[in-house]
Amino acid sequence: MAILENEIYKGDFVHGKRTKHPTYYEDVVEPIISKEMWSDCQVQKKKNSRSYQRTLTYLYLQKLKCPKCNRILGGKATTKKNGNAYFYYYCNDCKIEFKEKVINDYFNQFISELVEYDSVVNQFFLPMIKQKFDEPKEQLEKEIKEQNSKLERIKKAYINGVFELKEYNEEKRIVENAIEELQNYRC
């Protein structure tokens, strides 16, 4: 294939092929094929290449795999007399064919089930999950509040003479450490 595209094989050289103004040099090296044969090949190459443009849009082309052999399905279409195009996807090896309409129906059903599932999750499961996450926070807040109340009771007990200063400081330190741990856990 490279022989058909590169002028060097006929003995010529093109400098700056990809620029706007390439320079063409003839008979630079010994040719591998004759200039006539190279020209004939260029003509044949143009004849062989079709300027084919697809006029129909295949939604699932190169996106579907054969359920049996897992190869990518090819596409084909038929146009009826009324002008309607019908698309098909097929596997050459397994001789399986699917109508695009059937694939669309399955796809639409899948999307609607997915939307319904998403709705159920948002409606029922997310509130339950959120509640499970919120409960520990509420429990922590409650525990911090209880420890602060305990600290107040210890202060009152010390003021009323129930504790000595040494006992008060020990109890206070225990409660303050507990509050600090709870606050660190909350963050």
C-alpha cells in the first residue's frame, strides 16, 4: 500500500508534502517501479475508492455485541416504498439479526426501570440512610450535653463542699477529656 502512496518508489521525492507549497524533485533515486505503473496504480486506486456517504443514521452501530459470540454487530437498512427506513443489526458469524425497533423498546424499558428505581431509592432508601447517618450525630450531641451537665453538677458539688479541691480537679479532668473526645469524634 505504501508503494501506491509514496512517490519515492517511482524515483521522485516531494519535500514538504504537508505544507501549502511542497517542492517536487524528479528522478532523485533509482525507482522500484516504473512511473507508468505508478500512474496506472493511482488511476486504479481512484476507481477502487468509492466516495460513499452514509445517508441513514444507525443509532447503535459499533455499540452492540452479539449475545452468542460477543462480536460487534453490523448494521443494514431497508427503505420501503413509502420512504420509511427500517434498521437491522446482525452478526455474520452467528446469523442473528435484531430490528432496531426491538432494541429501542428494550432500551426505553431499561431507562424507565432505571428512572423508577432511582425514584424508589430517592423516596424510600435515601431518607433511611440519612437517618442512620444523622442518628450518631444526634447521639453525640446528646452525650456532649450530658457531660457538660455533669461538669456543672461537679462544680456545684465542690462549691457546696461535697468534694475536696483534689477530687474536684480529678473529676473535672475526666469529664473534660470525655467532652474533648466526643467533640473530636463529631468532627
